[in-house]
Amino acid sequence: MSHWMESAVFYHIYPLGFCGAPEYNAETAPVRRLDKLAGWIPHLKDLGVTALYLGPVFESTKHGYDTRDYYQIDRRLGDNASFKALCEQLHAAGIKVVLDGVFNHVGREFWAFKDVQEKGQGSPYCGWFHNLNFGGPSPMGDPFWYESWGGHYELAKLNLKHPDVVRHLLDAVCFWMDEFHIDGLRLDAADCVDFGFFQALKGAVRAKNPDFWLMGEIIHGDYARWANPELLDSTTNYECWKGLWSSHNDKNYFEIAHSLHRQFGPGGIYRGIRTYNFADNHDVNRLASTLKNPRHIPNVYTILYTMPGAPSVYYGSEWALEGMRSKTSDAVLRPCLEIGDMAGRDQTLCAHLAKLADLRQKLPALQYGGYENSMIKNEQLVFCRGCDAQRVYVALNLSDQEAHVEFQHREPVLRDWLNGMERFTNDGGRTWLPVPGHSARVLVGSPE
């Protein structure tokens, strides 16, 4: 039986920025800012989105990754009742909901941490925090020391080997599944999380929903350490994120072709993993600001939607929004957007993404087919996605001029599904295919 992730097209929103919420949580009562997302559902449907990944939505102090309470929606976004209604609207539109699971650390205003601050060694929650001890002060002025995430002491690392901590977090996830009927989790800072916790998490969620999806944020390392039958289902694909933009900037398709072959080609190390693929997100510069030539944006997304795994679009990037992080802030990457303001922007890329999403839904080879490079040059690339039922060839040209690419294929005829079903014939086992500058073709084998 196939999993919903095989044909998924993700849309990623950072809710606090998307809603224009105050930087610090000083609200006295919930403000239902996230309700505006309901007005975006028609746009998501037009894009062909089938799954929405929402960044942190639970009560926090500042940016969402400093959790105060795992059982309450951040009052800057709304409350549990309003979020439940929003999830019902998304599900009614056929859109899965994936939330951020921030379990490695909490904020200093997390209730158990505050109890330690108030009661010291008399607090029953001292063991909830990794390496917390009273042998010296913390950099934040506490009369005790604790381990942080990456030296950021506003984030206290949880002790995920403590049974009460594990129970508290798993109960929270089960509550989200029961109350909001979420379909999956993106696990923040997964490379820092104890494997035993992931095993317990997988057992808990699968007992409730066999199709529940777990994806880990992994930047470096062997993705198969985390994505395997015992732990998670998927990871972020940062290797290909880098290759997607740098292969275009350097006019070197060998780079992304090498990564895709290494990961998914014959003998590829991740052939059994459907990675979460992206061109930008809330932590990295916008694609439109990263690429040297904006004419390459459509080709980047063509690869993203046709490579193995699931594609994800970060909110606003479908309009080629720009944004570059500074040394001290990611705020420019996480803007407040209103759907009405987007109507006046160029919709060409939106139309391209909608067409690519439609191809993913119609072509089984793009959902679960294998990967093989067919032809590689610096400025041209052809790769094949194949399964028993179908073979799809993706031909790309990043040069300014039309290029003819020659590659072998088995089918008598190829039809370009991206550009009006144009027909190309097999000449002795090869096709000499014209590809206009800064464009791509997605060709499907046909018997006639």
C-alpha cells in the first residue's frame, strides 16, 4: 500500500512571521492571527499542495522553538479551539497537516524549568534537564548550570532519557493527534535527539495512526542513521538543497547530478528513503536572493518536483520573494504576508509550480520511480525516473541558448508533458532533443 507522502507536495509556513505576531509573547489573551491561513487554502489548492508543514505553533516566549507549554497553541496565533477549526478546514480541502516537534529543548519559561528556578534542588524537575547541576552558575545568572542547544542558553536541553519527560512529550503528541488530527511531525534538531526517544515516539504514533509521518531536521551526516525502520521515515535533504542552487550559479549540472546519483541512483545510499526536498526555508536565504540569474528559478523547481522524495515550497517563494538573513536575525526570511497583496505580483512561477504538481500526481514514476542520469554536461542535464509502469525523462538547459541534448531511451515516442505534449520520436534508440535556453522538458515514454 502506498503512503500519502509518495505523491505529496508540501507548503511550508513559519506561522509567527506569516501572521506578523509580536516578537515577544506578552499577550494576555489569545489573538486568532493564524485564522487568516484559511483564506490561503484556495491558493494552496491552485498550487497543487497536498501537505502543509507549519513551523512552531505551541506556546513559546519568542520564536517558537523556545517552548513554554506543549499543550497550548501560542496565544499570539490563537487558541486550541481556533487551531482545531483551522485543521478541520485544511483536512476538508485534502491537505495534510504536519507540525514542528521541538523536543530537544525548551525555553526558560517552560513550567518545569521555572519550578527549578524557584525551588532549586528541592524541585522534582531537576532531572528533566540534561546535565543540570548545582556546581556553578549558568551564563544566564541561575544558581545552577544546564546544557543548552548550541550554546544558546535561552534554550534548555531536555533529558530525553528521563521517563517522565518522555511520557510528557509523548502524551502531548497523542493529544495533538486526538485534538487536531495532525498527520505528521517535523523533528527539530533531530541530530541532537536521543535515538531511544525517537523509537518510543515512532511506537506511540504508529499505534494510533499507521500512516503518521516522522521527518527529522538533519543538516549534516548520513541520513540513513535517522531515516530507517526503527527511527524516522524521512529527513531534510540539505545536500541537494545546496546543489540545487550552486549547480546553477556555477553552471555545473555535474554537482546536482552527482548528489542525486549518490543518493538515489543504482546502488544509491538513500534509495529506500523519500527525503524532504526544498529550495529554501525559514533558516536559509530565499532562492531568488541566492541564484545569480533569476531565470534559473523555474529549472530549480523542475528538478525539485521531479527528483526522488517530496518537494516543499516555502511560503512566498512561489512569487520569487527575496530575503537574505543577517548575522543576527532571520526575521527577513519570515515575513508577514497577506494573500490579497500577492495578487499584484507576477504569477508565472505559481503557474509553473501548479503544472509540476499536476505532473507529480499523474505520473507514477515521479512518485516512486528510481533515478538514473542519462546525459550530463555543465549546462545541460537529462535524468530518468523509472518504474515498471512508466519512464519519465527530465531534460534541463541552463544556458542562454537553445541546446540539443542526445540520450538513449527505450520508448518509440516521447511526449513533453510540461510543454503541451510536444512529440519526439526515437531514432535508432536515441533522441536528439532541442531544449530552449533557461528551460526544461519533462518527457514521458509512449508506445506511439
